[in-house]
Amino acid sequence: MSRRTVTVDPRLGAVLPAAAVRTVAAADQVRLHPDLPAEVAGVFARELGAVGPEVPESDGTVVELVPGEDGPPGTELLEAVRVMDRLRSPGGCPWDAAQTPASLLRYLVEETYELYDAVADDDRVAVREELGDVLLQVLFHARIAQEDAGDPFGVDEVAAELVAKLVSRHPHVFGDGETITGAAEQQVRWEELKAVEKRRDSALDGVARAQPAAALVAKYLSRSRRAGVPDDLLAAASDDPLFAAAADHADPEGDLRAAAGELARRVRGAEAAARAAGDDPTDLDDAGWRRHWRV
């Protein structure tokens, strides 16, 4: 008699690891570990003829299915989907149940900016947390979309559309006969494929207008230049000095944020210097600010 164990992840339901399918199929007896959840064990019993621990072991090859957490990357996403569904369903959280796509918009923006700050600060702990908060917004909106009477869709449809997009826009990876060697070339090819898919009337179609103004200007300028609009025409599109400044920077939003960060550093530095000198920062006059200001 030979005996083997196969670890199954209950978070995935009654799913065998791909590498163990042949082993289980060839076994003379498949046994269920007593710690397997009842619903998972029940499916294995029906579909595989697996038996519980009360049944004696047979002669021949015996495989025992034991619970573990050896699922593929993304397994925890399934649990996140289940938790979101529980919160939104009857008997769940009243606040979650009351939300709409419109009511969640401000949270979507806030969480995105918080993730931006965490990445900019290179704060690994914060990045992990904020990525989770952004993911929550995706799961929340997808769960609400399931309830739409006219056009329901859920997180699976969202993921399937993303997979299709990634595959179609990377023919050099998932297809045959096309080679791309550099990031710049890939960016151009991405935009070409996107234009074919979207069938847009303008080079500016699809730009998110709700983004900050500096980022919006930069995106419009980038799209326009890629479409071949001459720089002198773009520069003359507005007399506003803010527009001119944006046109001269590849990332005006990032530059402005950096400038804001430098301003904050200097103000906080002056306040700290004032306190160290025994002055109250809230009482500083022009001369006081100049005295404590550090470049």
C-alpha cells in the first residue's frame, strides 16, 4: 500500500491543484481529512467518491486531501470578493448596502491620492495598505454593478475584460510574428491598438477630464503631439501663463507636487526653527518668518 497527501486550499472551494489531478484520479481510495470544511468535503465526496476518516483505509494507493493554503497567486482575492459580497448582501453592513456608485466617488479619489502619496514617499507599509483600499473600491463598484437590472456585471466580467485587453494589446507576448524590443516602441504600439479597438473620432477621446487640471493639460498635449500637431500651434492654444508652464513640462502635475512638497518643507522648517528659538510660530511677523526661513 502507498499513501500520499494532496494539499487543497479551501479558499478556492473544491478545487484540486492541477499537478495533483492525475495522482488523485489514479488512486484506489481518496480520503478526506477531518479538518476540511464540510461543504468542500461534500463536493469531493460526490465528485471523486472520497470517503471520510471513519472509513477504513483500503489496500493499494491511498490519497488524502488535507487543507492548506497552497493556492496560486490571487487566491486571497477570492476571499476579498466573498467578504465584499457578504457586506453588501441582506444581513450585512447597512452602510455598505446603502452606497451607490455616485456616493463612492469621493472615496475612490481619496484612496487613489493616498496611494499616490504612499508610492511617492516610498512607504512600503503604506503602499500595501493603500493598494488594498483601492482594490476595495474596485470590488465595491463591481459588486454594486451586479444589482443593475438593465446591465448587470460583476467582478468576473471586469477581470475578463481586463485579461482580454492585456492580451490583445501585447501581441508580441501572446501572439506570433510581432517583436517589440523597447518600452517606447511598446507605448506607441499600445496606443495604435487602443485606437483600433476604441474607434475614436479624436486623438483626445478617452482622456479622463476629472483629473487635476495640470495633469489634464499634460495629457492633452501628449496626445496632440503624438497625433502630429506642431508644437507652435499647441503653444499658441492659450495665453494663460499656467498653460504655457504646463506645455514646457513633461509632468506638470508631478512638478507642481514637488514644488508643493518643497514649500511644505520650508514652512515646517521655519516653524521648527522658531520653536527651537523659543518663538511661537503662530505669532511670527514678516521679520520673524524671514529670520527662521531656511532654503
